Amino acid sequence: MRKLTTALALTTAAVALAAGTAGTAVAAPMPAQHLTLDSWTLLNEHGPGPNPGERLTAWVSARTVGGHAGGHAVVQHVFEKTGTIRAEFDVDCLTVDGTGTITVTGPIAQIVVTPLGGEPHLFEEGRHPEAGLTFYPADEQHQRRVGWNRTDPQRHSEVVKCGAVPAGFWVIDGGTFLRR
């Protein structure tokens, strides 16, 4: 359990560090009345290649109808030797800007920590900070990036409703599909 908690702390610190240093300028979001986003991506926080020993995925099913967003997102980090951290949030905003950058935000419904061989338990039960995922278009090297973060004063991170999260992860598999 201590290893899993340490892994959680290291992961959140790495996310905070990456989010603070890998920012990308983004055009203002375009107003949209009808959008649908379906995404499943395998991510790596260390670079564009494989990530042995851990598996980080982001799954999103979101929509905007008549300017009102809804849906669900799950970010799961599996550590082969220590366990799993799963954060789920309800989408309260879905935007796309002029560059094709897609952002979903919403309050965290729950974070479940499951130590290897142990029972799952809720982490920070009762807290519902804003969380966000931002999917960036491929860059000049054809690499796709994703930003993921949640508001946490201890990590000095803040996610604002409808605000883009700076890129901190590389997409190594999967896809993101936006329909207008």
C-alpha cells in the first residue's frame, strides 16, 4: 500500500511538473451547439515510445447538445508492481478550438486506488475537484499529445472549467474522434 501511495504521489508530481512545463498556445474555443467525442488512448508520460511496467489510459465519451455538455471520462494508471489508480469525472464542458484542440473538463466523481493484491478504496473521498483532458492535434513529428490534470492545491495545479490542460503525455495508441 505504501508503494502504491508513493507511486500516486510520484505520478501526480510528474503530471504537475509536465503540465507546468509543456504548455502549448491554444486559440480560443469555438462555440459549438452539437459535438460528440469518443476517445480511447494509451498514453506515456515519458516519451512517444512504449512504457514498460505501467499502463496509462484515458477514455472519454462526451457530447454537447444545444450548448450543454455531458458524458464521462476515465483516466487509469496501472503499475505492474504496485496497483491501479483510476480517476473518473463527469463532463461539464466539451470544446474544440480553431487549431483542432479538444478539451473536456468536469468534477471528479471518484478516485479509486487498488493496491496489487488488495482491496480497492476511495482516495480523497468526498472531494470533487475539477479535472480536465485536452487532446492536441499531431505536431510536425506526427506525435499526438494529451494534457491531463486535476485541481489540487498541494500540487499547485488548477483546472478551470472549459480550460485547456497543457500537454504532458504522448499518445502511443488509440484514437480520438470528434463529430460535429
